[in-house]
Amino acid sequence: MKLFKIYKTVIAGIIFFLTYTSDLNGQPVPGQDENIPFLVTFGKNGSTEWGDDDFSQTFFIAVPPDFKDKFYIRVFDPDTGGDLDELKGVWNTRMLYSVYGGKGVDPEKNPESRGIQPTGGYKNGTLLASKIFGNDPQYDNKYYTFGPFIVTQGDLNEKWNKYMFKIICDGISGDDGNLYRYFISRDPDKNIPIEGANAFTYEYTFRMWNDINSVSHIYPYIDTGIVYVQQSNFDWDDDGEILVVSRVRRGQTVPVSGQNNWATSKIEIQPGEVGSSLDFQFHKKQDFLIRNNNVVISLENQRGDNLKFFAAPIGGVPVYEAKPAARKLPPKK
Ligand SMILES: [Ca+2]
Ligand SMILES: [Ca+2]
Ligand SMILES: [Ca+2]
């Protein structure tokens, strides 16, 4: 009887752990499965040769309506200076972070905000919080916390039944590179995930690890009606291969960009990929290390709409399922 109770406790613990860790996936941005060390945004006087095409990055945050507590958006290393960031000349770069809620934020109703250029109505919505960071040692290698926010300050998307928020990082001056991360948290001082929340972007600008053995991933979601996608990658520096993997695709290479240029190509979507995520894998060159590689990627469907990259892949990380091989006949006796 006592043993049975211990088993029950252990099983409850395992279930709690699985639930907790799967929730955790969506809260760090970049997400746990993406294996991306940092987001990157340069000051607007930067050179695109350093790997940021437009000096702005937008992330949307989706929070379930039944989450009644306060929540926070925490920014790790929000300043531009110190060991983590990318110096050009002297530190003279300022970043503006802006958090929006209210009508105009839901990207399904505001096509300009799901564009890949920071133009038009990309900032539509109600400004809830903002702050400018320069070379601020007090925030170097530390978190700054925006909030508290409550879910009803967001913009309801009925299709997903989530309230939408967005955070934009704009490089408003200077030429240095800002490396940073987000965490969507229930706590202002700690990273505590919110069950059922997620984050996504339409154009991802990120840093690769300085490790030839590491593989980074992003996970675009293939919605109903998508027949093909056009991928665009920028400033990949001829660093190894970009592979597309899905439940039914073993690993297809796509054309890759060099220094300060774009590579685009079309990828036909297979029926078995609809309603799941693709896995874009970024494999580094094996011959020698390409250091501090920043890269930009976006995808659009056949109608010209940009696809979402979710921090926690919808439907989980897709795993290629090989078709069962023809069964061998039993050996003759
Ligand atoms: Ca500088
Ligand atoms: Ca930084
Ligand atoms: Ca690059």
C-alpha cells in the first residue's frame, strides 16, 4: 500500500515535470528547441554587412484568455555594450523597446505588422510601455522587466482564442549590434512560464553559436491552404547548410546567401506538412568556424503572406517518419 503511494507520487511528479517543461518551451524567446543564443538588432546607422537588414525586430506574444494573473516581458541584456554585444568603433548605439496591446496588434487584422519591413502600420496598437537603452552597464548581462500587464490589455484573436501583444526592438541610433533575449514570465524577478502562452515573429534575425557542431532551428507553421512557400535568407556568409525537415521531408537543402546578400527559393508544400511545423535547420560549416554569424530569414506563402515562426513549434518538433520499408519475405525453409 505504501509502495503504491510512492508510485503515485512519482507518476504525479513526472506528469508535472512534462507539463511544466512543455510550457516552458514557449516562454523563452528564442525558444528552447530553437537552440539560438540571441536575437540581434543593429543600430540604424549600422552596415547590413553585419547581418541585420532593417535594424528592427518585432515579436508577437499570444496569451490565453484564462490567464488571470499579471505577467511581465523580461529582456535579457537590453543594452548595447559589454561582452555579449557586437562593437563597431565605439559604443554609440541606442535601442528602443516598445510593448503594444489593444486594437491593431493582432497581426491577422493588420497586414502591415506582419510585413518584414518596419514600415506603415507596424507599430499600430496602444503603447503600454517603452524604454531606451544605450551602453548601460547596469543592464549588461542582466534582465530588465516590462510590466505588469494583464491579458485583457491585448488584442483578442478569435481563431486561436489568444490575446495578442507585441514587442518591437528598434535600433534608433548608432552602428553596433545588440544581442538580447526575451522571457514571458509570471514573475518580475524570475523566469516563470505562463501555461499556454507562445511567441512568434514573421522575420527572424538571430545569432548563430560560435560552435561548428551546433545546429539552430526555426519552426514555421504551415496553415491550411498553403501550397508553396518562398524562403528568403540574408547574410548567411556561406556558413554551411540550411536544411528543411518535416514529418514527410527527410532534409532538403535550400540556396544560401553569402555576405550582405539574399538567397531565395520556392519550396512546394506536401499534404502531410499542412497543419504542422517545418524544421528549418541551420548547420554550420565544418571546415572552419565562421564567427559571430548573424542571419535573417523569412518565408511567404503563394499569396504573399508571411509565415509565423513560433518559439515553441505548433504540434511539437516535427520528426521525419520514414515510410515503412517493404516487408521482407521470411526465409524459405
Ligand atoms: Ca559604434
Ligand atoms: Ca545587448
Ligand atoms: Ca551573417
